[in-house]
Amino acid sequence: MSKTTIRPKSRPKSNLALCSSVRIIGGQFKRRQISFIDADGLRPTPDRLRETLFNWLMADIHDAVVLDVCAGSGVLGFESLSRGASFVTFIEPNIAQASQLKRTSDTLKLTKTQVSIFNATAQDTLAKLNTAFDVIFIDPPYALNLWQTILQMIDTHQLYHADTLLYIESDTPLDALLSDLKITALKSVKVGQVFAYLAQFSPISTI
């Protein structure tokens, strides 16, 4: 009589087992690692491009109030705090990644006077905010094609002032879209397949 071998069911991997990490490259948290979950559309801004971005922002990031619209790993917001920003608002719809942002904030010993985390979509959260930010990061999952929606909502809800700087990252040129929305590209660069812009709304928006 043959014996039947009963194999235990495999356990699903937790999000913690599927974490990757990215490092902060400058400021007080330099070389600290930030963990983030492996999820579709979640891809931190590469080190080389991040160095370019914060060179662009060098004169403006200190004491800045920052909005990270599609936070993902949170590295742009945490890098901003590392380099002297006073407050960062993170928006992240994925509940596991939003929890990871909170863990990172706790690990870096940041407080509620420095960080706010919204676990919701950009569309839902932008409609509820009432602050004019100094720096706004817009780096949505490319497949969702949210650039126009996000920019229009930032304008509609007046989440910027005359000197607000927008950082916009995409996988396709956005020059025509920015022109249509009356947004001026101050600087731009292409790194690999990524297009990046530092931009500002026109003084009088006509969106």
C-alpha cells in the first residue's frame, strides 16, 4: 500500500518580504536606506536624476513646505526633509506602502510637525488640501497617465503660489501638455528613458 504524502500549503509572502530599498543621497539622512514594497508602477527616481533635481532645488528646498503627490517609496519627500525642508505631505493610495512610509518616518525620528501621510488617491486628496506648497513633486505611475489631471487639480484648488516649483517626471515628453496648461518649464533633462521638468505655473493661470 503506497503512502500519500501531504504537503503543507505554502504561505503567501508578506509585503515586508517583498521590500526593496533606495538610499537618501544628501543631507542629514545621507546614506540612510528607505524600504518600499514591490508594486506595479512604484519606481523610485534614480540616484543620478535625483542628484540633478536637488541641485535644481538647492536654493529653494530649505524650510520649504513640500507636497509629494504620488509618493511611492517616498524618497523625494524624505530627501527633501534630509536637505532642510520644513514639512512634507505624502499622498500614497497603496495601504501597504502608506504604512511603510509611516515606518520610514518613525525610523528617521520625524514628527507630526514634519510629515503628513494620506493613504488615498491623488485625486481624492488634492480636492481636500487647502495649502499653497513651495515645492510639488509629480511622479505618478506612468501607466495611469495622471499628469494633466494632477496639474489641473493643483491649479483648481490653488495649491501653489507665485514662486512654487513643480517637479514633473514622465516616460514621455510633456512639453506640449505644459504649454497647453500655461506652465513654464524652467529646466528639463532626459536620463535614460525618463523625462524630467522643473516648472512653474504662469502668474495668471488660464486652465
